[in-house]
Amino acid sequence: YAYTGSLDEVRRIRLNRQCPPRLPLWSLAVLEGINLLVYIRTNTNIPFLITTFFVLLYLVSFYGGIDLFPDCGLMRFLAGACYPVLAFLTYQVVSRYNGNNKKWLKIDDKLTHFRIRHAAEGLKRYGIHPFGQVVYQNGDLQSPNYFYIDSAYMKVLINYGLIFAVILFGIYAMISVAAVKNRDTVLC
């Protein structure tokens, strides 16, 4: 938002809803190839899936001509509810984690590389307090005492507390609703 053009030019761009030029298909294929190489080398499932999902959304939006972020009540609701709902769902999954269940272990290992287990361990050790607390973590993968909460939602809840988490996710929700209203697809 550091655009320095005249106010009239900004209004004209907003009124005409000019879009940036499309990326060529070959560049999307190269980017997805790099994404695949990173996945193969690092075995990071979720970033690979999210990146692939957004490349598909880009194709649908820019090449299919489908407006993915219309300024309507439903989209504003979904944008506003996204962060609080995902935080709540993450808490529900983590709080119900059962390390003795083989099905849980398989899902946790294959999909999240034991991130759910570490978040559940953090929840059990520290709990959630209104104003947060110091959480001692060890991110050294070679250490037998490895413990790192690698879920942003759970990290905010455990480290910074419930009050800060509610404020933060509320601010994210307001920003997302404003992005839809302003048709700011970068923030969406």
C-alpha cells in the first residue's frame, strides 16, 4: 500500500477493478515443480498441499475467469470466521489427541509429522492461561528432549494466553472482512 500515484488514479484503478497481469502457465508449472522438489527433499506435506491448492485457485480465478472473492455477505462471513473457526478446530483436535490410538498416530505421523502430538503435550504440560506463560521448548531435532509446539494457533493459545489469542484472531477476522470488502485478493 505504498502506492504513490495520484488519488484520482487510485480511484480509477479501484473503480475499474484492474487486475495484475496473469502469470504465464509455464511459470506456474515451474513454480509447482519447485514446490514438488522442496516437498521431496523436505517431506513437508502441509506446505506442499497448501501451495498446490493456491496454484489451483489461481488457475481457476485467472484462467477460468471465476471471481473467487466476491464482495457478498457469505464471503465476508467466511473471511471473518476463518481464523477463529480454524483456531477452535485446532484446539479440538489437539485436546482430543490420543497417542495410544494407532489411527491417531498414523494420521499425525503421515500428515503433520507429530505436530499434533507436540501441541497436545504442550497443552497437557502448560495448559491455557488468560495471559499466557513462559513455555520452554527445545527445537533441536537431534536432541532426545525435542519439544516444540509447531502449531501457530496452539502456540498463541499456550504461550500468549486466551485473551491475546481472542484479540489476535479477532483482528485477523476484521482484516479478512476488510480485504473482501475492498476486493484485496492479496490479503484474501
